[in-house]
Amino acid sequence: MIFTNTDKEITLIYNSDEHIGRQILAYAQTETIPIRDIDLKHMKLTTTHWAELASKMKVNVRDLVNTEHPNFSQKYGRLNQLSDEDWLDLLINNKDILKAPIVMKGDKIIMMNNPQDMLYFVK
């Protein structure tokens, strides 16, 4: 499993093509704690990984997807009647539709929209 569950390391799942992900990584690198960055541009997560993330966050898989992203609406329109497996397949094959970078440290796991939140997250 690529996800750690320790307070001694931060895991960041992001897409380096997205500005906010790069900013969050930069904020994380100012901390003294080791960082495991998982860049979706270079690494694909499996359906098991995505399902585990959603479960740990206590959200539905579809809640990880930015359905407002231009690439999503151009490719898929307004999809509402998809199964969890369909949403998982979308996440695996479309790195740019992740709603926000995911940050983990110990038992804490969140989708981070504001890079400055990293300063409070690690405390």
C-alpha cells in the first residue's frame, strides 16, 4: 500500500499540471516532516487506492471528482447515474478531474483547496 498512516510523514496526492497542487507541495516542503508526494501526472492509482481514500474520507467516490471541470463536462456532460465503479474508472483514466489535492497525515485526511491550509494541517 502506498499510503502511510503515521504522524511522521505527509502524503500528498495531486496533479502537478494543476497550480494548486504545486503550491500545496511547496507549502508542505517548508515543514520539517518528510513528504511522500504522489503526482498523478506520473503515477496512476488503482481502483482499490481510490476506494480506500474515499472510505477513509467518509465520502462517496463521486465526491472526489470535479464534475465542474471543463474537461469533465466536455467529455461526459452531466453524468449523475454512474456506479462507484464508473466513478473509479473516471478517476483512474483522467488525472485532471480530481476535485482537489488530497493530504494525509496519521488519521487526518482531507481534500485541500487552499494551499495555506497546509500550515495548519501539519500542526
